[in-house]
Amino acid sequence: MENITIKVLASKLNLSATTISKALQDSHEISEPTKQRVRALAAALNYTPNTYARSLRTRKSETIAVVLPEITDHFFALVINGIETVAREKGYHVLIYLTHEDYNREKEILDYIKKGRIDGLLISVTKNTIATNHIAAMEQENIPVIFFDRVMEQMQLPMVVTNDFESCYQATQHLLTCGCKKISVCTISTNLEISKQRILGYQKAMTDNNIPLEETHVLFCDDDTQCYDQLYNTLKAKNRPDGLLAIVDKLTLPIYLACEKLNLKIPQDLQVISFSNNPTAGILNPSLTTISQPAFLIGQTAAILLLNSLDPKNNKVQQDITTIPSELIIRNSTGYKKL
């Protein structure tokens, strides 16, 4: 079976290979009737472009890499969907790499893809990432980098985030309005910028309502294997919280399980709010009040920023922060007001 190439199409149409190539790329230099002739023959002969050869000519792979901690979290799954939707529309492929919250793995991945053929990088760092040399190395190789969600603010790079401070301030105010007096916040890391901003939002709401802050009211559940035990012991204590704000979705299940084990009723004994994009939030018993992040839009926005930076018609992407607001969705895990 004959291998259909641009040269074959050119021979059959008595046109130059350059004309065929430009016609297939919808160049303004080629007339519309000629484009139609080329497309019709290409379709009839099942012509498939040689993407590798094209990448050698253009020095572009039409591939972007996405590095993120995990995809079991519904938030990151939605982000990937948003990224892939934009990339597909623009003719780009997406390579996904998971760090599994391992900082060394993150460095290895970036070192590997830096040596390969990718046009740009979207990254959400691990909860243990502090140093940034491995990320700066990508820029030194002229590979543009966009942060999303988990960012490194000390780097002068574009990033897409949500209004974490304001969201936690609003959520804490809601718990206070519902009658909570002893509100705790639980997080998975002290390093992540999102954790810092969310804790600051919680603390500001508490101080604005003249409620003293205590170190024991911030729970660090950084070890997945010990998370349940930490929450269980906190809720078992005599001076346990009556309101709990979970900074990430993965903390929701351990909270509910600990309450069930201790015969604590939600929201009568403990009112709960969690950052979550999980569709099961509405069918939990009781349904979970959530701070819902616009994950799909975050993915779309990050991808658009990156692909715009790759367009030679655009200047280098601006080094700014794009903030997309989250939404507090009130359900049955809050709202119980003590008399």
C-alpha cells in the first residue's frame, strides 16, 4: 500500500510540496479553491501528517506536560479535563506526570521532561516542595512554566489560583454564625501557599470576632496513615472543637468516620466544612457544606495562558497571578445553632 506523503499529493495535483504543506496548514498565501482541492485529495487518500517531521521543522512538539500530586482527588481530575479540552482544541497533546507528593520524584520528572520534547509545563507542586531550582531550570531551557493551585510565590512566574484567604474567612464566618465557638482547621502541609492563605483566612475571621487563637486549633494531618487517628483523638478530647474546617477534600472521609466511631452527630455535635469538588458531597449523610473551587476553569485558564505564551504572535506571557473565586455551598453539615 502506497505511503501517502506531501510529495505524493503534490505529484497528483501537479503542485509544489510547499504549496501542499501551506494549503494543509490553511495558510493565507494559498487560494481557497486550491486549499479545497488539496483537502479533498488528502481525505480521499487518507493522508496523515507526519507529526515528527513537522516538529523537526518547526522545533515544536505540540505537546505540553502537566505535573501534579495526584488524580484521585476530584479537584485535580477536573483540572486535567479543563487543560485537555483547551489543548485538544489547539492541536496539542498532553502528557500527565504524577509526583504522589514526593518532592524527589517531582525533581526527577522535571529533569526527565527537560531533556525531552515538550513545548511547555503546567505544574502544581508537592506539599513538600520548598526549593525551586528544578523549576527554574525549565525556564533556563526556554520551556515556559505556569503554576496552578499549588504555587511557589517566590518565583516570578504566571500562576492560576483561587481566593483561598477570602474563602476560608467566609467559611469560618459561616461556622461562627451557626453558633460555633471552638473552631479548628485541619491541613496537610505547612509548606503549601494554599495552606498558608487558608489558615490566615481562618485566623483573621476568628480575631475579627474576638476569639483567641490557639496553636492546638490548627491540626496538621500530613501523614495519610495517621490522619484518622489524629482526627479521632482530637474529637475524642474533652475540649474538642464544635466546628471543623478541612483544607483539602481527602480529610472529609476521616472526619466523618471519626464522628461515626465516637457517636458524634453532624452538625449537632460538630459542624463541618471542607474544600471539595467531589460530587458525593451532596449525598453524604449529612450532606457536606463545601468550598467548591472552579477546577475545570482553573485548568482551562492555565492551559490558555501556556498556549498563548507559545504563540509566536504573542509576547512572552505576563508574570502575574490569575485569581478565580471559589463558592461556599451550604448544605446540612452546618447550620445547627445551639440555644
